Amino acid sequence: MLITDAQLDQFRRDTPGVEHRLHFNNAGAALPPLAVLEAMQQHLALEARIGGYEAANAARRETAGFYRAVGRLLNAPAENIAFATSATEAYNKALSSVPFRPGDVILTTEDDYVSNQIAFLQLQERQGVRLVRTASRPEGGYDAGSMESLIKKHRPRLVAVTHIPTNSGLVQDAAAAGQLCRQYDCLYLLDACQSAGQMPLDVSRLQCDFLSATFRKFLRGPRGGGFLYVSDRVLDSGLAPLFLDLHSADWAEAERYIPKANAQRFETWERSYAILLGSRAAAEYALGAGLEAIQERTFRLAALLRENLAEIPQLQLLDQGANLCGIVTCHIPGRKPLPLKTALEKKGVNTSISGSGSAVIDFAKKGVGWALRLSPHYYNTEEEVEMAAQRLREVLQY
């Protein structure tokens, strides 16, 4: 399935930001469509008119639609979806629900997201958990043979994989990790922060117990919105995060509480309903565009961008892996990253910089201290790709 020219024209009419910028920072925060803005503005206006609690009560049916829309994104029931204020909050809620004991192993990859790696190291310090990382393949991504061998050896309490790292176009084989986790009965936490909205996600195929993501990136939603998928296996086992509140549990007796039966136990009561409704609109917009079509166009634009960047002298393309996505990373020896990014902004090109702290292991292997990240999305055009590469060439004076 392909996005037609007529559809692309409509997507761009729905995206006011394309009139002002060449936006190649979708892996950071994408330009939202009008449907997202309107959903948020309408609810904020309702809050101003009748009151915040009253507006939330009036929007109960619309709020319920959030869970159905995200469920459709993941091929999951609405009852298995929890709203979160960010992917990191969702991820940490999942982590905090696992009853780690001293000596338990978390098995992860060398390409897991920096915030996840920091959380693992904290668990190692505070709870005596052991952190083990799989070997990587020469072409990039975790080595499945290494993962299986380490699972057999350590019987990890949790296997954690980042589907797409923040600092690279690499797409890791999340489904293969899920198959191993089912085979050896391990809990499986998948960080889909960069894949949600960029490609189809089916939790029945991925076989994950948890999946966390944000809306501000490729889903084109508002900042401050995210979600967590929680499997029936997790819910039926009684796992629940620290700390529950009056929304996620019921205070049954003076010395007893009962967690909610569904994924709401991974939420808390307070949230921005405007952000939640904007997030619902973003999920529905992506579903309307079609995730397979979005992936085809986004990956193709990124491949075209790599071709254009490869023609710039001294520029090093850094992306590795058998399957590359809509994130394009490069390094220019002898250049300072922030002045480079600022110069591109002055030419109307939005990009981002991944510093050494965002990918300690990966960047050490590649021998670089930073990467310039450009991330097109399906509403970008081929002409914009060529313009972005040309403006980078002008900044570099090549």
C-alpha cells in the first residue's frame, strides 16, 4: 500500500508547520496535524467554560475512545492500554511492577535507550539486580544467538529491548526477542518509542508483556502524552507498579487495597484531558493514513536522504543494520555539533543532535562523539529531502 499524491497533498494541508520549516526532527517531536490541535483546543475551551472536573465528566465517551484507538494501533484490547504522560513514565511504571530480588538478571541490548540503561543501573545499585547485555551483530542490532544463550544461562527476570534506538536508523528484531521470551518464559519489555507511528505494531506478533511509547514523535501527537500496553499475563499475575493511587486501586479496608483489574492499575488519577484527547486524535490520524503506507513512505524518504548525504564530502553515515528506518544519522569530523544544528535552523531545517551520553556503547564502536540526526516522515516530500541535504552542504561549504 502506497500513499498517493492526493493523500500527501491532504496530509500537508492538515499540517500547518510545513509552510514554515523543513521539519526533519520527527524522531524528536513531529509536526502535529490540525485534528490534534483542534481536539486539544476544544477541550481546553470546554474546561474554561464549565470547569475542569465538569469538562472531564462531559468528555467521558471521548476519553474512552483513546483506549480503543491505541488498542487498534497495537492489535490489542482497550483494557490492556494505559495512558501515561511520557514513554519514560510508562516504561518506569512497567519496570517498577517487576518484583526484582538481589541476583535477578535484566537482559538487555547494547542499543537500549539511554534512560532505560540508567534505570537498569539504578536497579543494579539499589536492589542488587545484575545487568547483562547481549552481544551485537557486526552489521548492527542484538545477536539472537547471544540472547538465547544468555537467557539459558541466566534465566533473566526481565528481557528489555529498544525496538529503534534514538541515535540510529537501526530496527531491532523485536519479534524474535518476543519468541525467545515466550519459549523460555521470561517477562519482555519493549520500548517502542521510535517505532510507534512509524511502522505497524502488533503485540500478538511481538509477544511482549509491556510496550511503552510516546505520542510526540512519529505518532504526531502532543508532548506530555504516552501509553503503556500491558499483557493479560501481567494483569492475571497481579503485577502492579509502585505507587498506586485512588484511580489505579481501590482502598477496600483499612489495611487492604485492590489494584484495578485492567491496565488502569498502571495509570494515576491526574492527567491532562486535553493531551489525552489530542493523543487519541493522533492515533486515529495515523490509523487513517495506514501504518503500512506510513512505513513504506517514511523508510523510502530516509533511504533517499542517505543517498543525498552520501554525496557530501567528509560526511560519515552512521546507520547500521539489516533493516533501516526513518532515522538518519551522520557525523562530520572536525565540526562542532551545536553550531552545525544552529546553522541549519537558520536555513529553516529542523534537525537534532545525539550526544555521546545518548549512546555510549554505540558511539564508542563507531568512533564518534556525536551524531546529527535527521528524521523525515510521511508528510515530507522528496523535494524537501533534497533541499535539506543541499542546505547541509551549504552550511558545510562543500
